[in-house]
Amino acid sequence: MTYAFLLMYAWQEGSCFAGQKKLAEEMGVSERQLQRYIYELRDTNYIAVERKDKRYNNTYVVLDRKKPFKLKRGKGKVVEKMA
């Protein structure tokens, strides 16, 4: 269900920066439960979570599972994975 909501927000751009509080309210779950769902989607390579600065919301990038994707880790290191 979380994936469907993120797809709805990210439909045209491929990413979105919906606040967790708002997203949790719309889904009818607690913020903590939403975080668990987001971690599960991230860990199974359905989404990538980016955060430019602690002052801003996370950006959720919907990944194309049919193509390889690159994740930036740490100090500019790029890790390539196959979905």
C-alpha cells in the first residue's frame, strides 16, 4: 500500500518528497509503521531514499526494477545494483 501511495505522488517526476506525517495520515497508519514500510521498500530495492539536508524532507525515488540502478553511498561512492 505504501508503494502505491508513493507512486501516486511520484507519478510524473519519478520521485516525491511527501512528509511522513501527511503520508501516514492518508494511509491510516502511525508514522512509525510507515517508516517500517518505507525501510522494507528501500531494502527490497523498490525505492531509494535521499536526503540532501536534515532541514528537508526525504525524497523517495521510485526505482525501475527492470533496469540496473545506481545508489550513491557515502562520500560520492556509487554502487550499481541490478533489480
